[in-house]
Amino acid sequence: MNDPAWLIEARRHIGTREIPGGKHEPKILAWWKAIKRGGIKTDEVPWCAAFVGGCLEAVGIVSSRFESARSYLQWGIPITLPARGCIVVFSRKGGGHVGFLEGVDSSGRLMILGGNQGDAVSVAPFDRTRVVGYRWPAAVPVRPGNIAVIESSEKSSENEA
């Protein structure tokens, strides 16, 4: 598959996780710095937008450069149907969540490669009912379709705080 560069970059970080206590994961701090939020020096605040932004910036695409997941609703261009690698913005109690579409499972749930999913970078299933927007980088041609089926027996993600 000809996957977007930012999705390939994101996969490199699967398994990166918060460090409990007073130390903080250097990669998470680097993502904050990449999105021009270098004053945030902790991995214990919601960092899904830092992960998405850090991956985009690493491949030369300017991110929303904001710590809010919902900031991606004003970033790039909206697309009506999900495409592999698109940025998916979700609702959640107390805020939002953002990640990259990796695929779908056989029941139609979105398999999202994101940060701060169980305090780590992972691929997790999300119900489509939580989607508030699909976005794509404005300067990159949209690649419709090409969505892989990824089986998952995990429960749908419900809280990414």
C-alpha cells in the first residue's frame, strides 16, 4: 500500500507510553515542542493532539499547533468519507480525541492509530458514533478508499484522557 508519510511516521511510535511519576517520556515532550507548545513539559496531560501534530510536523506538514484535539476541526480540509491516514476527530466527555485512521474492523469500527490511548501510542477501535470530523492535509491530494480490515476483539475506546 502507498500509505501517507505521516501514517508511516506514526507507526514508528507504537508502544511509546507515559512514564508514571516525576519523569516524562522524551518523545511526548518532543511532540509538544514540535507543535510549538514546548512550555508543556509533562506527559500527564492529554497529548493526543501533540502526537498527531508531531507526526505531521516530522514529515513537513504544518499541524494545528494547538494542544486541543478539536483544533483539528479547523485544520486541513474536511472529507466526508474516511480515507486511510485521515485525521479523525472524536467527541469524548470533557473534550475530544484525535488520531489517524489505520483501518476498520469487521463490525465497521474505526481502528485508530493515536496517542494517549491507554496512556500509550496504540491502534484501538472506536465507534463511528463518536466521530465529529474527518480531515486531510490541504496541500496533499486525498487518497480515497484503501482502507484495510484489521480484526479486533478489544472493547471500543471510551475515554482517552
